[in-house]
Amino acid sequence: MIMFQAPPKVYLHRDFIDFRKSINGLSIIVEQQMELPSTDGSVFVFCNKGRDKLKILYWDNTGFALWYKRLERDKFKWPQKIESEQLVLSEQQLQWLLSGFDVLGHQAVHIECYS
């Protein structure tokens, strides 16, 4: 199954979020805190404080979709040393993150930081 059809960007929100937030709350974070359009097809990745859950928000031209992943025994390698509010990942880095790898540990891959 292909979830995202060539998203323009994959944004990782740096800070942990309250996982009671759903589509409306997450889209407000995107629009107000990240200062980005939530309906341009980009993918927005959020993590909980325990680093065992991810939420991915995206717009697919018909409405918002929310994808949720919970790890049973491990933690996501969530980057903590980011000075900006978010960073942009490649689709490959997103796959690495979902697979449990440290996306900032891959030095050969360029990561764009935005403030």
C-alpha cells in the first residue's frame, strides 16, 4: 500500500505533542506553530513524549488523513538537537524513522532545517 503519493515535503515537528490531539489540533499546530500550509500535500510527523507513538497528518486532495503507529517494545529515534521548530526529511528518511533508525545519524543524507 502506498500511503503518500510523492508529498512535496515531509516535515518533522521537533517538540513532543499531546496525543489526545487529532486532525483539527494537529492542523492548528501546522498552521500556527510551524507556520506552514496544512493542505499542500505535505506530510507532517509528530511524536509523543514517550517516543513510542507517531502520528502522521497529510492532505490527499479530498480531505485530511491521520496515520498512527505505536511501537510495542522500542522507542522512535526522535531527533532532539534541532534548533528550528521543524525539519524536512526525505521520503527515505521517513522510512528509516518508521523502521526505528536514527535519521540524523545518516550523515550522507541532507536535512533541511527551517525556523
